[in-house]
Amino acid sequence: MTPDEIVTAFVKANSGRDIDAICDFLAPDVVYENIGMSTATGIDEVRASIEGFHQMASKMEWEVLRQVADDRQVLNERIDRFWLGDDRQVDIRVAGVFEVRDGKITAWRDYFDTAGVQTQFAGG
């Protein structure tokens, strides 16, 4: 699979609930950064972060608006949608940067309006 195909499949997997399938796309030494909020290093920390998102939301859906790639990097513009326990929908506009090596995602950085996200999750 090309880096573009890997990230496309990873995004699709994140709309499902199978954490193992999601993590299959990640390298053991992956680094995941929610820029301005947190960094998870290594597959175990990243898995815990992904599990946290899935536990908080009754449903998740990632919509890719645009995506460009070369032989090592993929950049996409997405809307990440979360349905919370009270059936409230939170939409987050995200710019994602992925680095791929040997068929696995080694770095994943998401850029978004952190204040806006915190307000939405707080119910504002």
C-alpha cells in the first residue's frame, strides 16, 4: 500500500470501533501529537489515547475533505465528528500530518482550534 492508501484506510478504521484494526496501521515507535494538547509516544500510549476517544464518544466519523501525499508523508483536511453520550454531535475541523515508513504510520500530528474544541466538548 502507498502512504496515501495507508492513511485513507487508517481514517476509515477510525470511524469504526475496532481498536486493534486502527493500531495495525501504526509503527511500534509511533508519535501522536494533538498539537497544543498532548503527545503520545509509542504504540501503547497512542492506543490508550485512541481508546479514550472511543470511550468518550458513542460514535465517531472522520470525513476527509482533501488529501495530498508523496512517498513518505500525507496531509489531509478533515472533519472529525464525535457523538457524545447525550447524543450531542461535536464537529472538529482538523489538519492532519502523517509520516509513513515501511508501510506503517510513524508520526501523526493533528492541528485544530484547541479552544474551540474544549468549548464544544464542554457543551458550548
